[in-house]
Amino acid sequence: MLVLEARDRPGGRAWTRPFAGSGPMVEIGGSWFAPGHAEVRAELARYGLATRTYGAPSSVRWRTGGELRDGLPVPFAELAALDAALVAIAADAAELAAGTFGARGSLSCADYLRRLGAPPATREFLSAWWVMIGGTDPKRGAVVDALAAIAAHGGPTGLLTALRYAPAEGWSTLAARMAETEGLELRYGAEVRSVRQDDSGVDVGLADGSSCRAARMVLAVPVNTLPGVGFEPALPGATAEALGSNAGRGRKVWLRARGVPAGVLAAGAGEGLHWLYADRALDDGDVLLIGFGYEDPAFDPGAHADVERALRAFFPDAQLVASDHHDWIGDPYSRGTWATAAVGHADLLTAARFPPHGRIAFATSDVAAAEPGWIEGALLAGAAAARWALAA
């Protein structure tokens, strides 16, 4: 079996490498897997890889309503509104899972929260959790992804406990072990530019001018890269309409800092980063944090001053030692981050839009039938495509 990989490594958007080039290993791409992710556990067990378990945060820090809070996430006067919002969100997530939520899934997260009648600080608290799910500005992402994640992971509070496990040796180690499977031939630097199929097989044209032929093809690339591939015959209209439709524009930044409590979780209306977690304490007393935000012209994740401002929004006395990130939005082999439906188009980024097309099957976490956006979804989609190819 021939595997064509445009990058110089396996794993795609799952990537483990040293912090800032020489520091401790960090997950630049994928991070956690959830308790119910059986496919991930099966693959880790297959290759004898251990799991890291994350405990509960040792402390919390909220930034809502223009204030920093170490206890309640919203002002005391908003507690009833927060409780009502969480109850309504849980009910809507159940409706979505039952297929009765309808067109409301295409509302932006921001519009959805306004329709709940949630007051400002409560909206800021809930929007911070949206960043972990939708990975884009709450005004740009459809709320369907947040509600689907809530339904799949035990309700609103399940979103916290779902971020619980990771491969101890990193996602890249798992990808490398999978790439070493007997019978696979990997070709790196092989960017697919064209796919032409006929009655007997598929011809794949590469960016370097070379080509190869196979009986079947599994195309496991992000949805936003597909507009750069020419298909002959053309893709069906429903599939073609969905190409490039992932609105995911997340920013994931690693921060090495001083003056931050080990094990703290911080969230709210930040300055470029809206969700921070102290991943581990280092031997010299520094703390390594992971931060999430979304594409914002006022925030450059590669600028020390911007990242330090984002850190001090939650920890005013903290000092940023160094930071690290990868531009997945500008990366030509991803063109975006984890799966997020665009406002008004909740039906585009779905498995139903990407059935097999002749001799081609699509296998990406972006449109997985279950757990889209997670590495679990990528494994499930890949396994389904493999079964299709073998059966054919």
C-alpha cells in the first residue's frame, strides 16, 4: 500500500515537537483525547504506548465582566442566569442529538448566547469554552459544533472532564509507529494536485510532476485543502459545495512563564488567548502553559509582546519567558484548524457530504461520522475508508 504524505513527517495536524526548538516536548497540533475514545485507546495499546492522565485543575482564574475572579466564574448576581443558561444548553444539545434542533444549529455561537438571554459576564464565560470547541470567533462559527460536543461528552460540565488524556510519548510517536506498519510504502513531500479516475483505477498527479496509479484511493486531507486538488470526473455537487468550508481558525500557543500557579486553569474574555491551562511545572520553577484563542488581527501569536499581554490579562504579575506556536491557518497542508461549521452552513461540514466518489473515499477528522475534529474522528474515518477499500 502506498501512502502519499505532503509533509516530511506523518501525523498531519497531530504534531509533537520540542518547545521553541529545544525545550520539553509539546503538542503543537492535537492535544487530548476523551474517556470514551475507544479507537485512540486501541491504537495506543496496539503499539504499546502509555497514556498520560490529567488531573483536575489545582486552581481557577476567570476573567469575566471586566474583572479577574478566583472563585465563581461570574458575579454572584449572575449565578442564576448562568445556571439557567447551562440547563438550556444541555436541553438544546439533547435536541440536536435527537435530530430535532433544526436550523438553529446554523446560528453563530454569539447569536445563540444572546438568544439565551445570558448577561454579559455569563456570555464571556461560555464563549471562552466555545474557543476550545469551535476554534474561531464566536461570531463566525455555527453553534452546532459546541452543542454536538456537549451532547457527546456528558453535558456542559463534561467538556472539562473530556480534556483528560493524552499519549505519554506524544501523538507524533503514535503516528510514526503507525507509519512503520509492515506493507506500507511512505512517500514524503508528495503533494497531491490532481485525481483522475476511470473504470479500472485512479491516477494521482503530484506537485513535482510525477504520478502514480492505484485501484482505490483514500483521500485523508483537511477539507480546506481540497479546493487545490483537481478531480476528474468532477466531484458531485453536494461534495463540491462543502470544499473549503471548515471555519476553524484557532490559535494554539505554548507559553513558558514565571509567576503562574502550577495546575491553574484560566478562561474568559482575554487579550488574544481566552483559555489557558498550566500543563506542567518545569525543574527551574517555570510553568509551561497551553493557550487557545482564535484568529484576531489584534493578536500575533508569534509576537512576544502580544503573547505576554495575553498572559498578563489573566496573571498581571506573570512574566513570559518564551512562547511557541505553528500557523495552521497559513499552513498550505491544513488551511485551518479543528472542524468548525460556518455560520449559516451547519449542513456543509458533515459526513453526509463526503460519501465515496467512485474509486475515492474521504477520510478526515473534519467530516468524520462521529467525533469530528478529534483524533478519534480521524481514526474512525480512516478505518471506515479502509474497510470500504478492502471490500471493494
